[in-house]
Amino acid sequence: MTESASKDKSKQLDEGLERGMAALTEAKIEKAINRVLTGETGARLKAYVETCIHCGLCSEACHYFLSHDRDPRYSPVGKVKQTLWEMLKKRGRVSPEFIKQARLISSTQCNLCKRCAMYCPFGIDVAYLMLVVRRICHLLGVTPRYIQDTAHSHSVNMNQMWVKEDEWIDTLQWQEDEARGDLPNLRIPLEKEGAEIMYSVIGPEPKFQAQLIYQAAVIMNVAGLDWTMPATPGWDNSDMAMFTGDNELMGRLKRVHFETAMRLKVKKIVMGECGHAFRSVYDVGNRWLGWRMPPIPIVHAIDFYYDLLKTGRLKVAKKFEEPVTLHDPCNVVRGGGLADKARYVVNALCENFIEMHPNREHNICCCAGGGVINAGPPYKMVRIEGNRVKAEQLFAVKAKGATVLITPCHNCHSGLEDINHHYHIGFEIKFLGDILYEVIEKPAG
Amino acid sequence: MHDLYAFVRGPLAWAAFGVFIGGSLYRLLHLLMLVHRKEKFIYSYMSWKYSLRSILHWMTPFAAVNMRMNRVLTVVTFAFHLGLILTPVLLLSHVLLWEESWGLSWWTLPDGVADVMTVIVIAGCGYFLVRRLAQPEVRYVTSASDYVILAIAAAPFVTGFLAYHQWFAYEILFILHILSGEIMLAAIPFTRLSHMLFAPFTRAYMGSEFGGVRHARDW
């Protein structure tokens, strides 16, 4: 029972873990663990560890636990037992193999969705504890290779996908050109100082989802907004460093992002439909930089669309007819309170909205977030098998008639695609922006 | 036997209350100083409104989703904790001791009610023990200390119940009752029974984060 359940699951070797582990010595491990557990952490860690009464009530919250037939190794507290409790008990004297297992548990068997924080009678934040474990593993250089590669890209280019500066500008101009098919006078204003809005996206959008930039440009132009996008690094709001435990890099990224907005003298940053980036700019990264709340207002796409529809700047020509359901992303709903606004937008755009259950703060995670999908192909089945309950939840809402699944988050999107495909659920998965783009009144082109 | 009684009733009682009160203050101050020294940002997120919102939700039976998912446990937990705290405070014979020593007295429970509450606490301990052994996700995270604190909590009630009904050797049980009560008091600050001290703070912090930053419910 002491062996981590992940061992038999991921047969593919992860070079990032193997090579990282090979370079470890017990002395290095002890030093890193103590640096974090006695140096970097404080009252929260202490209170959480000493208050936990080992009741197991957090288990019910976790999709991994539920999907693995209530295997206790997958319960939130079970994961803490296998990682942090052991490190504390042995005062950091654990083996390299232990560190590798701790990395697998904290980075591929927990999405940091914080659902368990709502099920713990004491409000213990197990996601925070898993981040502490990730931090230790990062300091020891034991990180899944794929996500470490994205972190390297962040470090070199200030974006997640190795997008070079000229490629970024090219992509925006290309999308501008394309979108002029819709609106002949459409602009994607670059570097417009003093604009009201800086629109920011995640690295994967220019890399392979450029149509999302196209759609956003159409929405901005139809609504007649004063907006801009930066031509310099700082345009990417995503943040894999937050998930690997590389807090220093996270700080660099967020600083560049906020400073780009400051340089352009915009009034607010509007961001695309991404959950983890919202967490990074609104909750985690800003704090690392010493900002209680973001230094410049951050408006998530849900909030943005809500405002445009509510104030009538966008009008719906003809509502989307197919029955839709909505998956609430953890980072913007449990993390940003956008549940009601998301429903307002869905109802404004669609004829027929069918709720899945549980929903809102209690929705079941997509199992892709928290950097788990970014840990790459070796863990694809870990995600899919670890979220059978999501498939069950989706089948139930499909049985009520929903055929389109909306989720306003990139990670949720990709994770749910995999679940949809593997379990043959048969949903068409869309962003809110996909539907918004489709149904709004556009001036005749 | 009289000497022993005088000892547990006198110096040891002083020591137990001293450790309980002093230890609790020490643990709480230590925690707050740690916040002050290393995680000062926590203050800036704390909100009375959302702290109380969260605490009240979690003090109300069935107000949280998880309580509704575990109905039996919720009933047992609330009954157990109410009995655990109220019975010793409102027991007639305890209040008589306070009056005898300090001239203080207050409203007391009828003995019959106190007796029932004692049985509930003991039964609650039994339930927790069985749950710990039988439910895999609980057993998996159980360590020896979990059984020890359960025993510490059960002992004053078991001995008190037996002493009240004067079954077995009354005098010994009576002394054991006082002794086990003192052990429990002294253990609160220094075992995970300290959740009694810390829970309001962890709850308040999570409540503040969920209410003030995340704009979501935490129950």
C-alpha cells in the first residue's frame, strides 16, 4: 500500500523525472526539503498539518479518488500522507525514489482544483500542500519533461510555446487579414498606447488556435472597443512555472505581463478563455510580486462577454439552437466567482441550457488543469482513467438532451476532449467565444 | 487514597489547567507570530464577514454539502462535540467543585440529561473508532496518535459514567476520572486535539479567501 498508485499506471518513462532523480543525493534532498519546510513555509503549513484530524472527509471531493473506486491513495489527505507527512516525519531524509513518487503524486494526481478545500471541515487547503511538494521537487530538478520544456520556453521567450517575437506579430497580422473577410475594416491594433483594453492570450493561441484570436478581434471590432495587443513579450498570460514550483520564474512572467500593460497605459487587461492564466494573474502570481490583488484590473472573458451583452454593446442576432451544457472551470468559478455571469452569457447566447450536476463551485474537475495535461503524453491515461466520474457526469447531462458542451477554459477544453473521446460521450465541445462569434449581429461585410 | 485524591484534586488540577490555558495561549501566539514573521499577507486577506460566514456555515448541521453527503457522521459529530464541551462545563457536580473552591456557580444540566450526553460522547468515540477501522480512506491515514487522542477524549467520560453510577470500585474510578480529565486538558494544546484551538483560524482563513478573493462558497 505504500507504493504510489501511479507506478503501475505510467509505464512510459519520463526523462524529466528519471534524469532528475539520478542526479539526487540524500544530502541534497534533505537540504531542499528543509529549505522549503522550515524556510519558505510558515503558519499555514503548520496549522494545516497539525489541525488535520485524519478524518478522510476530503476524499469525497476528489475525482481521482472517486474514479479509482475510492482507492485511499488517491484521496487528498492520502496524497498528503504519501508526500508531506513523510517528509516532515523523516525531517527531509527521504530517498530519490521517494522524491520521484512525490512529484508524480503532486503533479499528475492532483489538479490543484481546491474542491477538497470545500469538503474539509477545517478548510485545509490540500492544493497548497501539493504546491509545497511541487516546490520541493522543482528545487531538486525533478519535473516532468514536457511541462519543464514549457517552463524553459517561458524563461527564454516569456511565452509558453517557443513563439518568437516576429512569429507573434505575423500571427496577429495574419489573423487581422483573415478576419477582414468578416469585417473589411477590422483592425488588431498593436502597441496602441493609452487604449482602454489590453487583450492577452495564452501561448497556445498563436501557436495552434489562431482562430480564437480571429474571433476575439471580430468581437472587439463589432463592439467598437478601444483595444490593443502588445507586439513585445508580455502578451502571454499563461504560467506553467506556477505549476512546476518555479516561483521565481512565475514572478518574472507576471512582472513582464503587468509591466507590458503599464507601458501601454491601458485601463485593464482582458484575457481570453483560460482558467489557469486567470489563477496566475489574479491569485498567485500577483501575490508573489507583492500585490494583494492584481495591480491592474483583470477581466476574464466570461466577465467581459457578460458586460458586452448586458450593456447591449453586442446583440444576439439568432440564438444558438442546439441544447448546451456548461462545465464550470475551477479557476474562474471556484477561484473567481464567475458562475452566475457564465450562466447569464450562456442563456443570452443559447436557446436551451441544461445544467450538469454537480455544478458551480461543486463541479467535478476536468483533470487537465493544475499543469497535469502539460506534464504531457506519458500521463494522458492517468488523466483519463483518473476522471471516470467526469465521464459519468457528462453522460448524465447528455441523457437530459445536451449535445454541446461549453467550457470557458483552455485546459478544461483539452482535458474534456480526451475524456469525451475515450469514453465515447459524443459531445461537441465549444468555448463561449465560439458561440458568441457565431450568434452576434455583425455589420454586413 | 485520600492523599491521592487530594493530589489530583489540588496540585494536579492546577497543573492541568495551567498547561491547558498556558499551552493554548502559547500555541496560538506562536502561530500568530509565525504569520506575522513569514506570512503577513494573510492579515490583508482576513475578513470578519467572510470568516464568520464560513464558521457559521460549518457550525450549522447540514449546512455544508459534505455534511449532507455524510448524514450519520454529521449527526454523530455534532452530538459528540456538543456533549464533549457542554457536559463537563454544565455538570452539577463539576459546578459544585467550582463553587466550593472559588464561590462560582452557574446553571447546570439535570443529571439525567448529563448522563445521556455522556453516553452519546462515549458512543461517538465508538463510532469514530469503528469508522477509522472500517473505512479504507480513513484507515489509510490513521496513525497511532489518532487512537491515542480518541482514548484521551473517551476516558473522562467512561470513568465519569462509571463513577456516577458507582459501578465497580467507585473511589478508584473517581480518581481515574479526575486524572483522565486532567490528561485531556493538558493534551489539548500539544496533540491534534489542538484542532479545537486552530480550527476557527483555518476556517476563517479559507472563508476569507473564498469570500473575499474567490467570490465563491466554501461549504
